[in-house]
Amino acid sequence: MAITDWPEGERPRERLLAHGPEALSDAELLAIYLRVGVRGKSAVDLARDLLQRFDGRLSTLAEASLEELASVSGIGMAKAAQLKASFELARRALSQDMATRDTFSSPGKVRDWLRLKLSTRQHEVFMALWLDAQNRLIKADELFSGTLTQTSVYPREVVKAALAHNAAAVILAHNHPSGIAEPSRADEMLTRALKEALAMVDVKLLDHFIVAGNTTPLSFAERGLL
């Protein structure tokens, strides 16, 4: 049955207009974006198929390639491109918000951005969020990738990047593709080495996050590890 044949109070768009986007499920929100379904499937059915293909997680869907999205029956390259554009807009909106506000006073937004950026990476990525004196985002840098240890993440390169951006502070982050957010002994040693190196050029390390899957990123500061 097409959505236009549903009772008006059950249609996603009408429900959004009446109750706001928060009242809708992930599938219903996606259905509004997809607009139409395919033969035998409503837009909601198609949205459910899309979510199921990516483990029911919007974060996994957001990181899927154009080819992976287009391979879902009923999506195609045009809809895949629209979806990629929408997720990129969400990332940019979060980045712009962090650039105009005290980033460190909004740890939830930092976590959301990092989860969108790193949660589905298949290899380890080490990032630095360079901040000005008001803790506003200057730039987010992917500095290193691969197996991250104290010997592969070079403190002098991190310091050079801090000076290049004229940063006053930094939030570090890396992901654990294993899905386990617990910091290793190597993670703790690396964080201490970087904190000491950055302190020599008056750049304050505010936090170091570990992103693992769709769980809440772990904060070194909250764990008392800084």
C-alpha cells in the first residue's frame, strides 16, 4: 500500500508536521527523504530495507560508500548521492557549530561528530581537533592512520601541526575498529607523551576520545587519565 493510501495521521510527513521530527522513527525520517518507494514497497518499507542492510545503524549508513548505498534494491545512484549529501551536511553543520561556540563546553556535540566521522572506519585513525583560545574549532585534522602506537604517532609532528594552526588547545581522538572502547596501555602512554610535548609549546590537551562502534566515545578526561 502506498503511503498516500495510509490514514493521514499515520503518514510520516503529516506526523512530522504535527508532532515534530523527534516523534518519528529512523525509518520514517528516511522515508520522508526518499519520498517514494518502489513497486510493492512504500517509502517506509524501502527505508527499513536500507537500514537493515547497514545493521540498523544510521552511523553505519552514513559511512557507506555510494556504491554500497546504490546496491540496495530501489535506491540507485541518484538516491545514494542524495543520502551522502545529507550526511555530509550533518557533519558540516556540527563542525560549523563547534567553530562558533566553546567546543569543550558541548562534549555531546564533539562525541556526536566523532562518532559520525570515525565509528565505521576499518582501520585506526588518529585525529586532532585544534581549538583557539575560546575553545572554538579551528580545524579537524586526520594526522595518522594504521596501527597507532607511541612509535607511529610522532609527538613532534603533532606539535608542528599545533603551531601551524596557532592552536591554544586540542582535543585528540582515535578509533578502535574492534568495537572495544577501553584504552590500552599504549593509548595511555601515547596520551601522556603528547600532553607533555604539547605543554612545551603552551597548547593544552583538553581530552582524548576513543571511538568504538556506535557506543558513546570514551573520554580520557572523565576517566582521570589526563
